[in-house]
Amino acid sequence: MVTSPSLRRIEGLIQSHPSQDGDGVHIQRIHRFDGELDPFLMLDELGSDRPDDYIGGFPPHPHRGIQTLTYIIHGGITHEDHLGHSSTIQAGDAQWMHTGRGIVHSEMPLTDSQGLHGFQLWLNLAAREKLSEARYRDVRSGEMPRLEERSAELIALGGNWTTQRGDSIAGPLDSLAGDGAVAHARFGAGGEMTLVASSETLAVYVFEGTLQIAGEDVAPGQLARLGSGDTLALSSRNGAQCLVLAGTPHGEPIVHYGPFVMNHTHEIDQALRDYRNGTFTG
């Protein structure tokens, strides 16, 4: 007996909220340190044509226990860290950082003719990787494969992506925590795309236009959390852009304090001690 694929439907909508981080950088933020989006923890959207909203950037600061993925739509970010990495990403590029035991870095924004627009996603590391060696990688736009279907395009940053008709691509980032997969999808007027999507955690963040997920509208600034099923049907009547996030939950305790995400309070206390006594990244 052959069963038909089941559509994944919206279980909940999470509205982004205005916040500030770094040196007064204005952002729209979604944070879920309660495990609801495990292995994803937080998504920040940076977007403004007013330099005062972001010019201070993110001066040197530490991280432990997570991965970060920064993706630029317009403008750019210059990164420097204690490991000696120094690089700049611009429109269409991404930066991946596996903080592991510890990394201290800074991120300073750049603009183009359309200002600054980008995202930073936090992914939780499994307990066994929390104190692993820090790693870093730039990914250029030209390294990211694309799928096109019915006035829609999917750009794969990481993970494996397959359309219902059988086209498949793999993004260059193959070490995202929690078997993570991240893609940028763009839809022209009347565009549509159906993806094979069986990951336990599946979410879609809309940042331009109105997107339909299995026929239900999702507005800009909303993240849709999807229920169980086999396929993800995306479309837009008038054009839209979104990020698609898929992954496997760790199912472990999450304790968060500022830039540190660990499994237990005593591990947060240790991170603070390590940072203060100079052994944080050793």
C-alpha cells in the first residue's frame, strides 16, 4: 500500500520583537531557549538604512557552547577573533562559527547602497561538543547551490534539500549542530515550491512579503513552527523571501546566560570564571 506524502502545517507563529545588542545595534529578535525550536536557539534580523541603528557594531565579546551562522542580504560584516581570523562577508555570503569551548570575536557592520540587512542564527551544541575546539569558516555566495521551481528559488547555506519532484542539492555547511539545514528561499509573484521535509524540527522565518505555507498566510517578522509531516509547501501570491530551518533536537537541558549556552548552571558559573581568569579559550 502506497501512502501519500502529508503536508506539514503551521503549529504556531512566533512574532519577532525589537531589541538591541552589541553597541546599541537595533535588531528584530526571536529567542527560544526553552527547547521549542531545538537545536535552534535564537534568530536576529539586522535591517536598517539608518547608520545610527547599527554603526556601533558588536565589539569584542565571548561565546561558549553554540554555533553561530551569519548571513548577509545587503551590506556586510567584518569579523575578527582571538584565533587570528579576520575577514569580511558581503551580500550573499555567510560566516559559520563553532564556538565550542570558547571564542572571543568582534563583528563590525558595513553598508552598500541599500544599507545593512542580514541575520545571525544561534544553534545549540550537543553536550559532548560544548567544550570542543573552536572553528570558523567563511562561505561565499558562489559556493551555495540553488534550486529553481515555478518562479521560486532556494539557496542552500547548509544541509540537504530535495524538492518533491526529485531535484536535490547540499549546502556547503555540512557540520551544522543538530544535523541543521538552513536555506534562503525567494518567491516571485505566484511562485511556489514543495520540499521534502522530514526533520523533526522545521521552521520558516518570513522577512519580506507574505508567504503561504500549506495555504496559510505568514507575514514578515513571523516565524512559523511546523507540525509533523513529510513535505513543506511554500508559495506566495505577490512575492516573498524567507529562511527555512530544519534540524534534529538534542533533547538536552538548556541553560543560557548572555553569550554562554550550556546544559547546567555550574557550567555557566565555570564559563564566567574561565573568562575572568583568562583561561576561557585555552
